[in-house]
Amino acid sequence: MQVRLWGGVVACAVLAVASGVASWRRDRRVNLDRVSAVDWTTVQFAALFGGVMLAALAISG
């Protein structure tokens, strides 16, 4: 059970890093009229929050 939780923590961490890179690229785009449909900051926050919750469950259980 805990292996699955730690796997979820790793997946959330990878998603948080990927969304951070995507947000960084969006902030430094050359064509300002080309906007993104995804708010990467929100995705990053949700991934970090989910990772913390999964880590807490893995540690406690």
C-alpha cells in the first residue's frame, strides 16, 4: 500500500516540476498574443498539495 502512495508522491513531484517549467516558458514567451489555455501555476499548486497529502498518508500508515 505504501509503495503506491510513494509512487503517487513521485508522480506529483514530476508533475509539479513539469508545470513549473511550462509556467517559466509561458512567462518568457516572445509572442505575447499567444496565450496558454492552462494556468500552470494552479496545476503546480495542486500537484504539490496532492504530493504533500500522499506523503503524509504514506508516513502515517
